[in-house]
Amino acid sequence: MIDNMEIIYEGAEVTLVALHGNHDQSGLPGVSIICRATKPNFDTGIDQLLFAFPEIRPLIESSTWNTRGWTYQEARFSSPMLVLQ
């Protein structure tokens, strides 16, 4: 199976990337028992909320996910990726 990971990732509709975890059993924020961090927001006064999201590249580069050997294939062969923080 490991020999086929390139084909698996290239054929995937989307690859979920969990940046927040310190290990492979951390779960997904908002899906598991781990709460999702509150995002900054702004009320415009006309019933709209705007969310400010940080740039993704620095988050990826400083994440534990970026240091793992097996995630190299995810980054190299997956398109698109949904990055969860």
C-alpha cells in the first residue's frame, strides 16, 4: 500500500491536513473532543460577520505536521488539501 500512496493522494477528492496536533492521535478540532479555537471576528453593524484568517504558509511551516516524514507525500501529491488548524 505504501508504494501506492502517490496514486491514492493524487486520486483523492481532498486531503484533510490537521496542523494543530502534536501526534497522529490528536483528532480533528470541531470533530473530536478537541474544541476549535475561536477566530477573530468583526460585526459590521449590518448583520454580517467577517472572519480574519492568518496566512496559511507560516502555519504549515511551523506545524508538527510539517516535520513528519509520512506527511511529505500528502503535501507533494495531494491536490486540493483542506488545512485544519
